[in-house]
Amino acid sequence: MGNAECKGCPCHKMVGIFIILFGLTFLLGTLNVISQQIVNIVWPSLIILVGLKKLGSGMCKCCDKG
């Protein structure tokens, strides 16, 4: 578990940013702002990045303090 001091750390906001990008990808694809091919490439990439973030979450320096 992390300590209470690290809530302001940018690394803890990354999952939320990925979720926003994930939803934005589908919204832009639905509105035909970006092509379906791009949507088909971007959304799996975002899922992979979230997984990598979760795997590396133990490496956060602010969480290792506590």
C-alpha cells in the first residue's frame, strides 16, 4: 500500500487519464473524427499501457517510502 502523502504524485493519475483517452477514442470514432482503423489500433494500445502501468506501479518512489 502507498502512503497518504503520494496522492499528488502524477503516476497515480495515469489510470484515470487512460480511461479518459479510451472513451475519447471511441467517441471520436463514433463521430467520424478519426477513422475506424485508428480506433482499432488505439484502444488495444491503451489497454496494454494500463496493464504496463499496473505492473510497474510498485516502482513509484513516493509509495516506497511507507
